[in-house]
Amino acid sequence: MQSLLFKGADPLGARIKLDSTVFTVVGVYKGDAQRSSSSCYIPLTTGQLLYNANSPEVNNAIITIKGVHTTEAMKEFEKRVIRRLSAEHHFAPDDESAIWLDNTMETYKNFMMVFAGINVFVWIIGLGTLLAGIVGVSNIMLVLVKERTQEIGIRRAIGASPRSIIAQILSESFALTLTAGIFGLSAGVWVLSVADSIPGLKPDGIDVPIQIGFSTGVIALAILVAGSLLAGIIPAVRALSIKAVDAIREE
């Protein structure tokens, strides 16, 4: 709403005309992006005066509770509300026709389950992409080992230990995978930053940055490090299986 009415400018002190009434903006609501982007709020007494002058009663109220995350806690709070309202307005607490409460905790939990499923799906896609990259690096290292058969054979002939051969292959695999991974991660962050700066790309009122979190980047790098070592295992085993005599004879 802020970006739609004020084109991104500071709305404090500005005036909005609704029908024949002019309102002055005294604050900006910060909270749920979807709700804040499509709602404006006025004082209760002002709304009663303008739109419900014949009745000062409130027939609808929306309550948000902090610190309540379970269905049981929400039901307990609902019972407390009914007991308090029944005492204030003199009706039986078990009279379902006297008051109607819409508990959105179950709806909220269902939405969270959907979002959790989407996150799992995204992680599966990401891990599958990383696995494909690891397999590609492993194939590259196998080709390199085959092309350097004579070099590895000569090193083994002059006394190179199996540990040094494995260390060489794993270090090269680590350097190749980590360098490509950091480059790809940096390129992805740059693309998201450019997309975040494009005006009109995000819906009006949705001020959520299009960027990955720091923890996600750290986890991705950790997976890359582990993947680089995993990609070098098969090439290292292949290098150890090379016999010095056969390697020297190979052209």
C-alpha cells in the first residue's frame, strides 16, 4: 500500500482522502507483508463515529498472540477468552450461539507444513544438483589420473608413498570443486542481488529481499568441501591401483 499510494516516499504526515473524509498518516505498520501491503488502520473510536454511529458496540475483533505455538495452548487461550467475555456480557460459556471464535492455528500449521514441504523439495533439488557436480568432478579427475598414468607410476617407482598419491589426488579434487563452487555461489548471489534491485520485479508492498541467507551459504560451502573429498575417492583408488612397471611401459 505504501509503494502504491506514495511511490516509495515517506508517508508520515501525508493525507489520504477516503470518500469524503481526509485522514493523516501517523505511522506505518510493520508486520505480515501481505496484510500490511493491503490494509490501512484507523482508530476504533473514529471508525465507530464514521461508519457505525448508531451502535458503539464492537462486533468483530482480531487478536494475535505472541508466544503461543501449539494447538493446545491456543485452545486454552480460547477458553479463557470465552470465560472472560461470558462474565462481561452475561452468557453461558458453553453457549455456542452467543459468540463465534475462528481459531486459525490449524490453518497456520497447515500452511507451515506446505512451506516445509516446499523447503524439503528445494533442498532435494539443490542436493541433486550438487551431487551431479560431484559426479562430474569425479569423472574429470578419473580422466586426469588416466592421462598422468606415467607420472604416477614414476612417482611410485622412486618411492612415493600411497598416502602422498592419495593426498595429491584429493587436494586437486578439493581445489577444483571448491574453486568452482565458490565461483558458482558468488555468481548466484550476484544474480539475486541484481534481481532484488530491479524495480517492479516484486509485488507492491512485498519488501522481502531476494537473497539466500548466510547460514544457507555456509551449509552449501560445507557440502562442497565434503563433496570435493568424496569426488576424489574413486580417482585416488584408481591411482593407487596403477603399477609402476605398467605405468612406465604405457605410451
